[in-house]
Amino acid sequence: MPRFRVTACVLMVAAIQGLPAAPPAPPEELSLPVRLRAEMTIVDAVVDPRTGAGREGVGDMLGMTTRRKPTTPMVQFPTESAVVSITIRRWTLDDEQEALRAANESGGLAAVLKAMKKLPTLGDVHVNAGRVPIRAAATWMTEHTQRVLLVCSSRLVTTNPDPFSQSSRALDILELSLPHGERYGTGSLVTATKVEFEKPGLLSPVAFAIDSATQPLSHVERQPAESH
């Protein structure tokens, strides 16, 4: 190969290597109302991974029984999964968030749940054949993702034979992460017995229900808008 071609190739490779990395995909902020779909893996743990203390397994999930292995001396890996469909119609307003914050300061989680009953339903979470209302919702943007936090006052994963029953002691918090420019996101579900309010994100769990485990969500994706 002639010398000038070799030189040109070397210069071209050097130029390419010296180029700055491609800019991140532009944010694709959710426009309301929005429909999301995800897959939830149901973790049935015999040991609480946060404390190491023994406890009963997760149990029934909207009429769906997980398999338990109480002789296994460690956190059980997922045994079942469920499809989660989410509809968000709007986000929590500032005055609604302030009402929940004031309730938490005055009476803890029981007061928060009571205050939530007075607020409009912001959407729904469907798990298999069951449906629970969204009582609080918030979103915020980071450099690489859009974060979404949803709060339900009815338990999605519980040992209670009536998973739709209201509880004065716990609420479910769904947190989703949707990377910019990617089809799928991830998420998690936790059941909190104590929360604190902060921005961004509306609220965060401080203490967790003993009969719960963190349930991971995968393949979180946007769904087509509902036709009318």
C-alpha cells in the first residue's frame, strides 16, 4: 500500500478516536395520561434481607400463591412473576403534597393514609386481575433518566387474605426509572410502615413492613395511548 494511503488511514483512525462521545439521547418526558407496562418478579423471602431476621414469606399476591421453602436459610430467589399495568392520569399537586406532609408530621403513616382517602385517585395499578388506585404520584428528571414514584394505600404483595383491604400501618411505593432513549426501564416495589417527605420524589420509605420484601420490576415500557 502506498505510503500516503497508510498515513491517511492512521490520521483518520486518530481523528475518529479523538472525537467526543455521542451526546446522550434527549429526554422523552412522559406526557399525561400515560400507560406503562412492567414485569414484576415476586420474591418470597424467609429472611428479611434488610435485617437478617427470620420471618414468614410474602404469601398471596392478589390471589396468586407463591411457593415457600421455609427450610432454606437464606433469601429465596423469585418463584413467580406477574404483569403490572399502570395508568397515570396526573401528578400530585403542591397543595396535595403539603397536606400529606402535614399529616405525616402530625400523625405518622396512619394520618397519611387517612389524608390520602380525601385526595383524588391519580391513576391505577393493575396486577394480573387485580386493581388498586394510585393515591400519590411524582416525577423528576435526571441527566439520564426520568424517575417516577407512585404510592398505593392498598397492598399489592401481602400475606393478608384480602390484599385490597386498607391498612393503617403500611402503604406500597412503586419507584420506576425510565432511561432516556431506551425502550425498557426498571423499578421496584416496597411496602413502608414509616415514610419521610422530600423533593424530588414526594416521599421515601424509612421503615419496611415485616411481611414484605422488595419486589423488582423489569421491562418497564410505555404503552400506546388508549383509543377513545
